Amino acid sequence: MTRIWFSGFGVQLEWSEKMLYAELTDKIISSFFKVYNTLGYGFLERVYENALVIELKRAGFNVLQQENIKYIMKIGWW
């Protein structure tokens, strides 16, 4: 079971079971809440995206934004 409570600009997570990547997850969620608590609501998605990229980089993440990927799509069932 997970208990979540808010603290200042971030979010604190307490895990009753050992969770894989708990520290990493906590950093990402905290970054999101810092952005949301600072900007509030009402902006276009791009504004939040840019702010989250900045905050994730401050948290030490290597972030690629809107990276192009190549894919091959098979049309039909054959």
C-alpha cells in the first residue's frame, strides 16, 4: 500500500513494500508537483512540458524533449 502526502513544493511518497525505482519515481513526481504548484493551471501543454524539462534537468536527469523516432508501420493483416 502506498501513502502519499504533500509537503511544500514537492510530494512525499512512503512505500510499505519495497518498490523498484522508488527514489527515481519520487524525484520525477516531485519535479512534476514543483512545476504544477508554481504555474498552476490554464497554460498550454507546451508550457508545462518546457517547465518540466527544466525541472527534471535540475534534478539531474538527462532529458530529451520531443525526440523523433523512426518506425515502420505494416498496413493490412498480411
